[in-house]
Amino acid sequence: MTEFSAEWLRLREPFDHTARQTAAGTAALLERIGRWRERSPSRALAVIDLACGHGANLRALAPLFGGVQHWRLVDHDPALLAAVPDALADWACRHDYRLTVEDRAGEVQPINIIGPNFRAKVERQRVDLAIDLPLLDFSEATLVTASALLDLVSASWLQTLICKAKATQVAMLFALNVDGPITWDPGDPADAHVHALFSRHQNRDKGFGPALGSQAVAIALQRLASAGYQTQQTRTDWLIDGARAPEMQLAMVQGMAVAALEQDPTTQDAVQSWKARRGASIGVSRLRVGHVDIVATPT
């Protein structure tokens, strides 16, 4: 699987959070959760978060869902899983939530978080999703969710996930899926060339087989519909103002340049020139990166 650093996840989280505040498509999911709670008032909402990183998806969703929740955070990277307690503790402190860690000798300790409208128990599980997805138990889950994952996986991996979820009639939320559009203001003559190389790089194998890249949303919607899911999609674009967030915009410039050169090393001069110009104009540049959230509920 592709590795993502804790630093990159830290940089992107505020932009993810801002983008998701507009995701009206989650209303259908909240309605379904409300109906589920009416039928099962004594049960915790059980959420499995795939490729959880350091827990950003939980931080975005737990206050929104409310009530009693049980989260299972799944990732292949032990360093990111180890970073979850500190990340959650910092978040809890900033929002005046109460956080405690259960004392279980010799085990990965569950984390308990109490907010004004929710109570969540959080457990962590190390799984290489590229290989061991079929081994995950969805039988008790109410919701399976993932953030910024679908564009990294292959069509066959996605089909396995959908079939597995359908077998247990679990709802799904795929947040912040790249869908292609990248727009700079002001533009640069080399933007289209670099973006084309970057887009082709997104289709390279990230550990799951040939990646879906910018076609992930369209393919996921088609496969979910074929499996009998009702779907809603909402735009959750990143809007990166270089004057306000120069660190994030610089990271995007550097990341696109690296990917473009990996895709076509013969473009060294053109890409490096683009990178230099983009770096010099960060203070006056704005960048929009296209993302879409997908909510899928079984019929």
C-alpha cells in the first residue's frame, strides 16, 4: 500500500474539514442512522474506518453522528495507528471533550471520548487492506467509511469491498475522492501539461492494482448502483489560498512535480520550470482540487 506521512495528513486535515462542511449528501446517511437508532436504541452505532490514518475521519464524523458510537480504525501503517491517541487527545482538548484510555495490559488500549452530544469507543486494528480486506468482519457494522481512498484502489478491489458490504447490508460513506479537476488562479501555460502527467500518475499501482485515479467516482457510482445501493454525491473540493496556506500549496506544487517527473522523466526542464514559477507565485495563487463525497445506502 502507498505510505502517507503524518505530516501530510496534518496538512490536509483542515482543508478536508472545510470541504466536508458543505457535504449535504450526508443528510441521507444521518436519516438512515436515525432510523437505525429507532430500531436499535440500546446498540452503539458501529463504524469501520478503512485506511484511517491518524483518525481524521472520526474527528469529522463522530460529533455529526452523535449518540453512542463504536469505531474500529483500520490501517496497515503501525506508525499512523500509534499516532491516533495523541491526535485524538489534541482534538479532544481543543473541543473540551473528555478522553480516557482503558487500561488493558499487553493489548492496544481502547480510547473513550465523551463530547456534548456523543460518546465514542475507539479501537485500532492493523490490517493490510490491499491483501486482507476479505478477512475484515463487517457483520456488526452499521457503517463502513473511508476518506481519500477510492482513487488509490483498483476496480477489482472496489468490487470486492462493495460485495462484502452488500452481503451485510451495511451503509457506506466514501469521503474526499479525487475526481480530476485541478484549477489554478492565475493560470500558468504549463499547468495543463503538468496536470496531465499528474493524472496519469494517479492511475499507477498504489498497492491495490491499477489505481482508479480520477475515474474512481464514476466507477464507484456505477458499481454501487449495480449492487443495489442508492447513492448521493456532493462536491467537497479543496480551496487552497496560497496567501493564507502557503505550506499546503507548496506541498501540492512539490507533490505534483514529483509525480509528473516520475511519470515522464524526459520533462525535467519543463516541470522544474513550472515548479519554480508556481513556488514563486504562492502568495497570490489560489488552487481548487476536485473532490466528491459518496454516500451509499442499501435498498
